[in-house]
Amino acid sequence: MTIRAEHVTRLLGPEGGNPVLIVHEGRAEVVEAERLSDPRYAGALRVTDRADLGAEVGGEPLTEERAQDLARRLDAAVSNLGG
């Protein structure tokens, strides 16, 4: 599994900024959106960002079980794309 619960937790965490979840060179990472213009992220697949995933979660607290479920769904979506 490329995308794990810790990626979801970090993406939706209390830190500020504009984090996005990407898959780059076969690994999932949470990075600031502004960093995607860096050449080292060329070819990265942008999976989702805090706003989009937060809207799906709504006002519900993010439990470990919910984070794992979201990670599985995101990972399946990436796998279906061939990422």
C-alpha cells in the first residue's frame, strides 16, 4: 500500500499551510503545494489536498479507523490510475 493512514492524518493535521498528497516515484508524500513547482517533483501525481479531503470528512473527528479507510480508498484510486 502506497498511501497510509499517517499520510491522511498529516494532510488533515492542525498545521497551517496548503498541504497536498502526492505520489512521486512510487512513494506517497505530503508536501506544501508551493513545493510542487520544484523540479524534483516533476511527474508527481497530485492525489488530493487538505480542502478536498477535509470536505469529504466533514466535521467528524478523524479516528485511526477513518484515516485507514480513507487511505485505502485513496490508494485504490491511485492503483486504478496506474500510479
